[in-house]
Amino acid sequence: MFPEYRELISQLKHQDHHFTRLFDKHNALDQEIQNHEAGNPPASQETIETKKKEKLALKDELYALLQKAAKNAGPA
């Protein structure tokens, strides 16, 4: 996720607890979705879609935080 921000992600994960919490929640949801899609444990398509929407919202929020941090960091 966001390879262009790999270094900034690493930095924020050490400095910003809010970012870290969102990042970890996104990854946990991703794993849950993969497990559900593999049938372990089984879930309805509606449940999977709800989790995908939540994951996408987290990704959007993470991206906004990354853009803000990159802007505040200025030129490298």
C-alpha cells in the first residue's frame, strides 16, 4: 500500500500513534477479508462488502494523513 510513501509510512508508524492505529486496523481488516473470502471463517457477501468499505475508508484516511505529512515535510 502506497509504495511511494514507504519511508514516510515507516516514520509515521514510529511517531504518530493515530496513524499506527489506523494502519494496523487497515491491515487487520485486510486479513479478515482474505480469510472470509477463503471461507475461514465463512461470512456472507454483505459482511465482506461492509468490511471492504471500512477498509477503503481507512485507506482514504491514511492517504490523507500521508499527503499532509509529506506536505509538512517539504522538499527532501
